[in-house]
Amino acid sequence: TIPCLLSPWSEWSDCSVTCGKGMRTRQRMLKSAAELGDCNEELEQAEKCMLPECPIDCELTEWSQWSECNTSCGKGHMIRTRMIKIEPQFGGTACPETVQRTKCRVRKCLRGSGMEKRRWKEAR
């Protein structure tokens, strides 16, 4: 039998991914005619490739329910929160706010009666 006649290996292909772990390949061609004998040489090779890590964006939970108003009468505020599930890495998008605050107004506060004012003045 006549030994296989093979072309040189091609250049390695680009990595199969744009970031992280992937594969790349290269090929070569059989140059000798098939009737000259069998050729058991490999015609394709594959290997792992590693590019910079893929960006991981911030991931948050859903917003909590609004808290109760922080005052029992008059103007106050309520808050709601959410937690960070995944911190951003490798240039991923940053986390937006995790606490929101909004105004609230509960019934109007009643002023003390005249009797209470007198007691306060006397106590002074």
C-alpha cells in the first residue's frame, strides 16, 4: 500500500464562543486517491479554547411590599426593598437601586386641646 498523502493542517478556527469556554477545530485533506489504499489518519482535530470570562449582569429579587407609613398621622414615608441575587462580574451591568422611598400621608394630626396646653405651661 502507498502511504497517505495529506495536505498540511489548516489554521485553527475561531473559538466557538465569544467569551468563556469553547472549542476550535482544524482540518487537513486527503491528497492520495482512495483506490491507492485505506488512510486511517485523522482529518480533523478539535481542542478546547478559553476566552475572557463572559460578563455576568446583576440579578435582583422582586420588590418587597411597601412598608407601613412611618408616622401615625401627618406626612411620612414608606419604603420597599429588593435583594441582590447575583453580583455583577467581568463587566456585567451594575445593580440598580435596592431601596425605594415614597411619601405617604396618614390622617391629619389633631392638635392638643386647650386643657393639655394649660397643663404643659403649668408643668414648665
